[in-house]
Amino acid sequence: MKNQVYIFDTTLRDGEQALPSSLSVDQKIRIARQLARLKVDIIEAGFPISSPGDYRSVNTIAQTVQGPVICGLARAVKKDIETCAQSIKPAQRKRIHTFVGTSAIHAKGQLRKSEDEIFDMVTRSVKLARRLCDDVEFSPMDAGRTDRDFLCRIVETAIACGAHTINIPDTVGYTPPEEFASIIDLLFNRVPNIDKAVISVHCHNDLGMSTANSLTAVAHGARQIECSVNGIGERAGNTALEEVVMGIKVRKDFFKADTGINTKEIMRTSKLVREICNMPVQPNKAIVGSNAFSHSSGIHQDGVLKAKNTYEIMTPRSIGLRENRMNLTSRSGSHMVKSRLVNLGYNEQEIDIDAFYKRFVGLADKKGTVYDDDLIALMESRDSSDLQDEYNLEYLNVSSGTGVIPTATVRIKSRGRLFQEAACGDGAVDAATNAIDRVISYDISVEEFHLDAVTHGREALGRVRIIGSAKEGTFTGTGTSTDIVEASALAYMDIVNKITRMKKFGKKATGR
């Protein structure tokens, strides 16, 4: 299809290079199967010559993963290409991707070869790859810094030797979008057999331009983007798959192109990659960051409530999320607060929003973020005394370590009385919450546990957020301390006190 942009995923190859240790075969297969559900066109499964483990991973994925083309990477070296061909042999659809550095910096500085020698390497390697596999891709590495005449000559020759895809890498993220566009235009205008190949791009994010460069290349005729989930990869990373896919989808009117990606699998894929690779995504990351669909400004919240497209150019559901998130803070307007109360089951006639909003702002200034259970408590309380914590953690002592059974002792004060209990657990936090449970006999199930650093350095404050459920509803508790276990205990106590208030009000918490 002329207007289809093929998505070439390199999470398992270039993405893995950013990790402190290699992924196991099982981990790679889990990611590869999810990439197939995402409906990427090509999976670059690894660099088979680099290690026996990588060969085994590529070969196993070629045997077990159906749908996408399974691709292996090879230098423009005979043994690399033969090993790559052998590793991908079981795949129903397979590709050899071979490359060589073509810029003067790479050719002379790293490879110690002349342009003629580089040219001969390209000719021999592409011909060999083509004899071993019908689908061959060639990359002139560091194309952005390659002499333009030499680049055109290399591309023309690679196509003549059998490469069906020509990938133009901005290997070190050096090339600005306008310059990168001029390279794509140059190839289309000066390479006589360019119509016999798909032009691909592989952009790095060293200067934060990878997505811009990739989308600019599409606007100028490129029809394959090499990218990775969450943008992981060498140094500052690769082009983020989710960004270019949603960029093309949201601005289809501009790019006049489309991908075959099942965008509703984007968030699931992102979460799987961050879990397996142990690489968190920053909250403000485009598309898949935790703040990507959250709204805190009162003006923004008011606009989204009235018409979502005022501040949302895509829906959360389009990437596999259920809904956007409205953060209730002191910046939230009364319209948003009233809307949330109505969603929690309150009748508009029973909400005196002017009076309630003043109390809300006071609580928001104190807490930072106001959750649904806080709103219910605020609505049900008669005066400020109803919102006071009934249980306070007075003392916490934890013993844990290698070869030691984690044990915690807590002392909790309630209505002038002190209660003390001790308990063991699977870890220090579990022991502390078990000890608290012995004092307050609530049946709390912890659904989510989040830990974030509030400040920097070795003595940084940690903020713990726990989402727990009980028969009274679902509650969010927060706690902050330089001690993670203490912060966790405080967050758990926050939930305990919220449940206590709900029991007192005879109300059920219906949201978070």
C-alpha cells in the first residue's frame, strides 16, 4: 500500500542495548508476542552473531511468533550474514538487515577503510544476504553525516544488489528535521532506482529530535519507521513507537498515511516493556506517561468536561486506557469538583458547591491531592473534627535483613489509649501492615503500591501511595518519610483512618 507506513520495532535489539543486562529468551518471547498483538510489521529480534544467547533468542522467536516479519541484524560481514540467515530460517516471513558505517567519521575513524572499500563491502554483503533471504534491508550507518554524493551512490548500489528496504539512520541524533528532510528528498530525486525500495528511517534521540525527524521523513515520502516501545535504546534512546504511531493517526489529515498498528494495545505493550526491562517511564512521557491524560488546571478540567477535544487530541481508549484522569488539587475549579461529586452519587440539589468548594480548597492546600474518598468524607462530615484521624502511628520498629525473618512492632494511639502489637511478614512493609492489622481489625486488600522520590540525594524523601480495598470501598492512602517502611506504614494508616470515617458516616467509597 502506497500510503501505509510500516512499523519496524527494534525494542528487542537496539532497545535491549540500553539495559544493564541482557533479557532472557523467555522475556524476549513475551515481548515479541505482545508486539505481534500490537500488529507491528517487522520485529528486529536481535543481533544473532553477537552472542549464543542472542542467536537462541532470534531463532526461538522465529520459530514461535507468528504474524510480523522476523528480522535479524548483521554487519556487512560474511559470517554475520550467514549466521543471521540461519537464525531466522524457521520464520514464515523473514528479513536480513545488514549495515555498514558510511560517514567519513565511521569509515576512517572506526573501520579504517576508504570509500571504495566501503562500497565493495556494501556490494558483497547485500548480494550475499539476497542469496540467503528474499527480504533484505540495508542501512548506511550515520547517514546524516555521510557525504551526500557517496550516500546516493551507496543507496543506488544496495538497491541494484537486491535490497528491498533502504534505511536511513540518524545514528547519533545529530540531524535537525529540515536537514533530515533534505536527505530524504535528495534520495528520491537523485537515486534512479529508488522506486524499487521502501525508504526507512532510524532516528536517535540525543538532541530530542527522533520523533520529529521520523515524522518529517514520512511527510517527505519515507514509508518505514524503525522505533522502540517507550523509546528505549542506545544513549538517549530511539524514536518512540507510540509517539510516531499516534502522530500519524491523530494527524492523518496532514500525513495522508496510516499504520496497521492496533493502537488499543499500546498501553499494555508499554507496561510490559517497562516491567520486563525494569525501565520506568517518566510521568510526562508523551502518549504512555501517567500524566499524558491527566488534567489538573481548573480551566483545562472545565474544558474537558464540556468538550473533550478542547484539551485532548486523542482519547485514552484509543491507546487502551479506560479513561482520562482528573487530578483534584487546589487548582481544580468548582465545576470539576461538583462533577466528581455527582459521579460519586450525590444529587446536585444536596451539593452547596460554594460552601463545599471553600472546604475543598482548604483540604487540597493541606493534602496536595484530594481523592474520591476524601470528597466523600468532606461531604459527610459535620465539622472539621469529623475529619481528624482516629488512629495515629506513635511508634514503629522493624527488623529485617538477609537471613532474618522480617518483624515489625507498632504502637498506635486512639482516643487517648495506646495499643501495641508485633507481627512478621514477607518483608519489612508487609510486617508493618500486618502489625497494624492486629490493632485495627479491618480486612484491607492492597491493590496497588507506588513509591516515588520527592527530593534528591541519599536522604531523599519518599512518597508512598497505596490503593486498598475493603468492604467499605476503595481508598487511596499516602505517606511521606525518608524511611520507605515508615512512609508505607503512614500510607496504610491513612487508609485505616479513611475507612474509620466511612464507617462513622455509614457511606461507601465508590471511587479512587
